[in-house]
Amino acid sequence: MRQGEIWVNKSLAGILTEDDNGYYFKYDKAYLENKNALAISLTLPLGEEEFNAEYLFPFFDGLIPEGWLLDIAHKNWKINPRDRMGLLLTTCRDCIGNVSIIEKV
């Protein structure tokens, strides 16, 4: 099982988990209590329920580099391009925009 903390505007928004059954995302309770909380995406609206999917949620998959940047990640970190969670945790600590993903150990 691998997990990543999802940060929005330097606030912990939730936890993304990958296990043998798929992917799960749950917003952090303290984040939901913040009146200025923003949804991660339109497909992951604010709420207490846990989201689950067989494949990495499209929003998170869209943060992963493509093309020559993906090649650099593959060569430098020896990450299989099909290991979407591995790529996300390795390359998305400092994304463009207000979202960051930090591996939870």
C-alpha cells in the first residue's frame, strides 16, 4: 500500500491511497471544516465520503509529466512509466498550481 498526502494551498486536503484493489481518496476532516476549502477537482467534490476507483483518478493522472519530462523521470528515478502512483509521488511534490503530493511513509 502506498499513500500520498494531497496539499492544496499549503493545507493538507486529504490522503490518496493505492492498494491491490485500486485507488482511494478521502478529504481530511480539518480541511473540510475550513470555510475556504477548495475541492481538488470537479470530479472529487468536497465531502466526507471516500472516493474509490480501479484506476488512478483522472485529476491526479493529469499531474504526471508527459513526453520528454516523463522520459527524464523514467531515466533518472528508474520508474516504470506504467507505475502511475510511483510517478505521481516522485514527480508531483512541487506541481504547477496549488496542488502538491507528498509521499506518506
